Amino acid sequence: MRAADPFGDDQDWAVIDEIIDQDGYLSRVLWQCRYIVESGSGSAQVTERRWDDGQHESREVEPLN
């Protein structure tokens, strides 16, 4: 798994999937990032997935407390 900051948001992103076109060329890359957010008295772990063009694939939020 490769890690980088492809979106310039100071988060560590890892490649979790690559889409190869019919000619065998890499056409899309799916990145994943996990981070903690805090608000008021609670916090949550966020798992975000984006395609290489910045399109959001999914975002999961799991409360920690």
C-alpha cells in the first residue's frame, strides 16, 4: 500500500484500489484516509475514500465516546 497526500489536505492517504482499463492502463485510483475529529465533548474516527480526481466514494464516521 502506498501512502501520500494527493489532495493537499495534510492527511496521510493510502491506495486501496486501482482500476485498470481494457488496454491495461491504470485509469483510476481509490485512496483511503483515517483521522479523528473532535467536537464538544465527543470524538469520532472518520474513514474517507476518494478517487484520484477528488470525487468522494464514501465517508464512514464511528463515534469513539
